[in-house]
Amino acid sequence: MPEQQVQAVMGKRGCERFMQHRERFEPEAVWNYLARQGISYTYCQAADFPRRLTEIPDPPFGLFYKGRLPSDTMPAVAVIGARKCSEYGRCMAEQFAAGFAARGINVISGMAMGIDGISQSAALKAGGSSYAVLGGGVDIVYPRTNETLYAQLVRQGGVLSEYPPRLAPRPSLFPPRNRIISALSDVVLVVEAREKSGTLITVDMALEQGREVYTIPGRCTDSLSMGCNRLLRQGAMVATAPEDIIEDQRWESLLTKTPDSKAPAKASAVKLSPAAQEVYSALDMLPSTQDEIVTKLRAQKSICTIPQICQGLVELELKGLAACQNGQYQRRCVF
């Protein structure tokens, strides 16, 4: 495009910056970098560009991606929620994501800490596919703690972004990113969210795009469920199991996998000492102090001594069946 036309579109200062960038830009060097990093690119008029993105008012012009792009023919659910989630939120994220993945439903999220990463890990563990939309370049793992998840996503699904490689994530990039998460999905599921959670930005975008929003109900006194409960009051659909969404959306005929395909091991399959088995029976999703656990076991006529109960709690923690926070224990979700 001639400089005069660029100036007419971008103004004098914008044109100057554009022309300076054009002079420094080296297409061959960029192409070589993409090839070395295993990064592919698609644009809005390409045959492989995700169809769902063409249906929204503000689709990205193009996408950089590693791995593969989500299928247009299979159902997809965005599983989103709090970065600092509760044990209940972790349990629900794993249960729903694994349930979707085992049926061949793609799980879409943002690879963030908390619900995003937990749900995507569970989907991959169940043998399914998951896709992460990043708030920066696809060659930058953020957060760094999700490096293993990033590698698994590239193998079993994909990571994608409208932002160019080498662009570091920053807060202003995440809200626009969220519109792609919701747009790539048929349904958005909110697992946990505070009253003023950033998750609700994605919900607003999903509604503007005509996507249905589901949420998992939580306790009225739990701050991490305030956003979910508010969404329910405003008309969001209730989801208590993956089957609720599958049946509502009438996806049964599209799904080829059976519900138990590559399902994670159940708690009953984990070998426990007799004391740990009794302690596990006294735990639930509500946090309990050690004294409360002892009281429950006494009510169950348990003959475990206090040292045995302590040993049982340690064993359950080590085997991933119990979590302890602030001196309170609760059952971890293993399904």
C-alpha cells in the first residue's frame, strides 16, 4: 500500500510508525522463527480457520497456533472460573472436564492458574482434547508453572493466540482474549467465581455472541460462589453433572466415546490402610477440624485411636485423597 494511502487511514503519526516498522520488518526471519518454534498461522479467510470465530461480530484477523485447531464438527465447552479456587471448585472442574473429554467434547480455556488449568489437565488425563487461548504469544508459557500442561496441550490439542509470537502477556490483552475462548465454544460453564470476578467478563462476551451460559451452584456463604449464584439469579442454566449439558444441547448423537473412556481411577481403587479407610469415610467436601473428624468417627463406632487417625489423615494427604488448609481437612475429589 502506498504511503499516501496509509496516511489517509492511520493519520500522519500512525503512518510514520507503520513505515518505520515496515522498513525494519524481515519476513524471512519471522517465517524461520515460526518454523523453528513449530508455530502455524491461519487467517479469517483460510479454509482451516475455525468456523465458530466467523460467527461473532469481532473475529480475530488471524491465529497463531501450536498443535492443532479445534474441530468445527465436535461440540466444545469453555470451562472457566477463579484462579484461586477452593477444593470444591477443583473437584467440580476435574469432574466436568474429564466427563466432557471422555465423551469427545473439546474443552476450551485459558491455561491460567486455578479452574482453567485444572479443567484442561483433567480433560487431557481423560484422553480428550483441550485448547488454550493465550493472552500473549503462543511461544510464551504463562504462567510458567503450567509448562507441563502447555506441552501436553500441544500434543493432545492446541494453544492459540491472535497476538504475535514473543509478545509477553499483560493485563490489557486478556479481556480481548476471552472473547475467543467463548466464541470457540458452544457453551460456557462457570465453575467458581467471586462477585466481581474477571470470569464474568467472559460471560458477558459469551452472551453477546449468543452462547449459552451454565454455572455450578455453590454455598450461599462461600465468596467463591457469589458470582455463580448471581448468574443463576440472572437466568444462567444450572449444571450439576456433565450429562446436564450434554442432554440439554442434544449432543448424544454427535458423541462417539463412551462416558467411562479412559476415566481416572476411583478412590476405591487406591490401596489404603484400615485406619485411612475409616478416616476417609468421615471426610466430605466441607472442611473439618481434627477434633470434628474424631467426633464423627466416634459416632460411627470407630475403634481408631487418635494416633491412628492422625496417621490416616497423613496417608490420605500423601495419596491425594484429602486436602488440609488452615488446620481443616476435606475430601479431595477422585472419581
